[in-house]
Amino acid sequence: MRLDQDWHIHTHRSKCGKPDNTVPAIAAKLDRCGVKFAGLADHIDTQEQRDWFMGVVAENRAEVGALDGSCRFLVGTEATMLAPGRCALDAALARELDFVLVACNHYHLDCVENPSTKTAEAYANHHLDMILGAASLGFVTSVSHPFTLLYGDGIDADEVLRSYSEERLTEVLRTAAEADMAFEISPYRAGNAHAWFRDLIQEARRHGTRFTLGSDAHTLDHVGYEPRDDRDPRAICESIGLTDDDLRPPPAV
Ligand SMILES: [Zn+2]
Ligand SMILES: [Zn+2]
């Protein structure tokens, strides 16, 4: 398959984005790597960041408007789900954006609710509650880095994957399809759990659930889907059985 879309790129304007990830530098690298569509997805992690974040969007839009390369850019966000019923992004601000990624597992942030019991099963269930909450918002394009526990306080990410109830996962895939909400495949991360993601993609097809591709690049080295730490993102996507037909296409111009 072609890895020619990347919905999940952080510029230097994200607090964790590196200084080299400027919009012109990202655009030049994506053109070199043959990526045709890119989404700028800087973070909004709290509702209090609203005004600051609107400034980030305005600056990203101005720089995107001045580009003359061949990669098409959209300006969106990666917004944090704070609890199953609460998102850092509100509906009015979502309407100002071209797309919205929502992270349902930013458990390392102080502002994010964690399950009261610190077990793999509790994190698995809480994460699915967060995803169902994201689906009910009505404005989410895709869930960033779903299902894998990124920041578990001593919790084993593989055990979380094994802890999902098949019944609840099916409900989540069906609900997401009804809400037109996709799930991100982050090729570098999916490579840690090939078999699990292969099964997920097969089940998702039965419900019409779609996927987006995202690098989650915070630095220029990670832009463009180049092999990283001996992991080739194209080979990983093929090994989990992802095809172009599983992908949510970028919105029409
Ligand atoms: Zn994230
Ligand atoms: Zn991210």
C-alpha cells in the first residue's frame, strides 16, 4: 500500500514539538518522501488552552497558505479526552478546524482522569469508555494512537491489549463507524502488536470502521515514514493486513 497520507504531525508549536519541525521544513520533507496529504495536529490538552490554541491554528494556517509544494495540508488538532464525558476541545472550536484527532489515552497528563484501580483490565475498560465518549462528541475524525497503552504507570501494554473484552471492542468499532470516526494506525506502534492489530482490522471491516495513518512526528527525522529503529512502516502496514480501502480518504477540497 502507499503511505501517502499522514494526519498526525506536530509542529514546533506543540509544547513537545521540536524546533526543527517548522511547517516549511515539514512540507519539503513530505514532498521528498512522496506524501500527498498531511494534517497538522498540534495539541490542545486543556479547555484553558483555548485562546493560545486558536493562535497556533492561525499561525499554522498562515504558513500553510504560503506553501507551494505538492503535498496538500489541512490544519487540525490532536485534542485530549480528559474523561469519558469531557474533551479539551469544544464543538465551536472544532468547527474552525479541518479535522480533529482525539487522544483517549493521554494518561500521563495530570488533567486526564485515570481509572481508580491501576490494573490492565481497568485501563482497558476506561480507554474504551473514553473512545465511546469521543464518538458521542460528533466532531471527531479519528482517534489517535488507540488501544495501545502509551503511558501506563507500571502497567504492561500487551496485557492491556489482552484485557479488552471482544464484545466491548465490537461495540466500540460499530459505534465509531456510526459516528464516522476512524481509528489511527500509527505504523511504528502497531509494529509492537502485529497479531492484535491484524485481528482488529479484520473485525473493523465487518462494521465499516475505517482507519487513518499517522506518524505522530514531533521532529523532522520522524516526518515522511522513513524506517525507524529498523522498523519499516510500509512493511508493518502490510504485515497487519491494512489496505488502501481501509483508509478514510482526506476530505475533498
Ligand atoms: Zn498523543
Ligand atoms: Zn501526537
